[in-house]
Amino acid sequence: MAQTTIGMIGVGNMASAIAKAMHRADANLDLWLANRTANKIKSLVQTLSAQHVLMDEIDKALLKGTDMIFIGVKPKDISALFANLGDSVNIDQAITWVSMASNVSLAELKALTPEHHHWIRIMPNTPVEVGEGFTSYCFSEGLPEETLSKFKRIMSASGTITHIEEALFDVASGMAGCSPAFIYQLIEAMSDAGVAYGLNRQQSIEMGAQAVKGAASMVLETGKHPAQLKDAVTSPGGTTIAGVNTLEAEGFRAAIIKGISASIEKTRELQK
């Protein structure tokens, strides 16, 4: 298999996580990283045996011979990035660009590059760094199947990769993109309860985190509805149903639904 060359422009937390995942999928990946602040990615460049590219040399170093270029700059900076690149993107090679910008549509992205270039839009979440992420993707019309297969291959070590219609990207953002923060809150609250009853902090965090991880694996691996799995744990008159009833009375499920809805609505607001 020929070596794959990947460029990345803007290497923040999410882009760094994706770069690490791609390296796990293919340790021989030819990876080129461009970031406005070089010192912030010095360690990452060394860890991944990557090449560092100065932002003002992107046109010379990345645009020719690169299989795919990931864009990790903030949504508000994408137009300026391509304005600075100017005519250098007008090359015969059909570059495939991958955008992580949450509120920039495929139509807006396509308008930045020549017609024969391709775009993949992704919505990852931070657990991609440890291979347990969820990445939604959609793509512009005409993307070659070979290119899509290459994208899936280099992202394979990031976790689950699922095609989502672009019209549902705002929902995917609230469900998968934001929800890890909600789960961290849950684990933190569980650990607070454990500490209140005598466990040390580390024990409490481990118990909470493993409970979440194990429960998630049960849902994914058994294919059973979460309600079925909950019922299997709740013995009549037992300790678990007592806790379940208290959570229900305190609005646990309603709070989760409202939190995800708030994230989705905020995403839609930012798109206007």
C-alpha cells in the first residue's frame, strides 16, 4: 500500500486528538502539521514523527502531493485562511479537504475551492483521542469511493465513524459532540457521592467511570434497549430501584434531554 500523505492546518485540541488517532491507524502515515503557534505542537510533531509546516508556507508544502488536508481552524477563520492561500489552491490536483468547523456548511466550503476539489465535513468528539470517539461525517457530491475509503481507514482508530445527513449535523453536535461533557459531570457527581460516604476520590472516580464504560458496552454489544438493561438490574423492592426512583423524582432524565436540546439549539443559533 502506497504511503498516505495527510496535511492538517490548525492543530488545536480536537485536531491533535484526530492526528493521534490517525497515527494509531497507520504508523507510517506521512503527516504534515501547520499551526499558528509552533511551540504548541512541538511535542506532538515529535511524538507522531510528523513534519512541521509554517503557516506562511502552506501553499508550498501542503498543496501538492497531499492526499487529504484536514482544516482545524476556528469556523470564523476559514474564509481568511483560503483568502490568504489565494490562487495557490487553483491547481489541477483534486485535493480532498476535511473540515472540523461546526457551523460551516458543505456549500460554503465548496465555494472556497475550485469545483474539482472535494470536501468531507466531520463532527468528532474528544474521546477520539483514546479510540472511543464518535465522528459524524458527510461529503460533497462526486467524492470518489476510493477517497472515502481512505478517509475511513485513516480514521478507523478514532472510534465509531458514521455517515449523517448534513441536515442533522446540528443534532449530531448536541448528541455526540457535546455529550462527553455531560457524562464527565455524571462521573464527577457519582464520585462526590462516593467520597461523602467514605471512599477516597480516586476510588470514587474509577468506580463511576467504569460503571459508565461498562453500561455503555452493554448497550452497544448486546443491542438491547437501555430500559431492558435497567430493568435487569432493578430487583423488586431493592436498592437500585430506590435510586432510580429518586433520580426520576429529581428530574434526571428531563435534565439530560434539556441539556442536549440546549446544545442543539445553540448550534442552530450559531449557524444563522
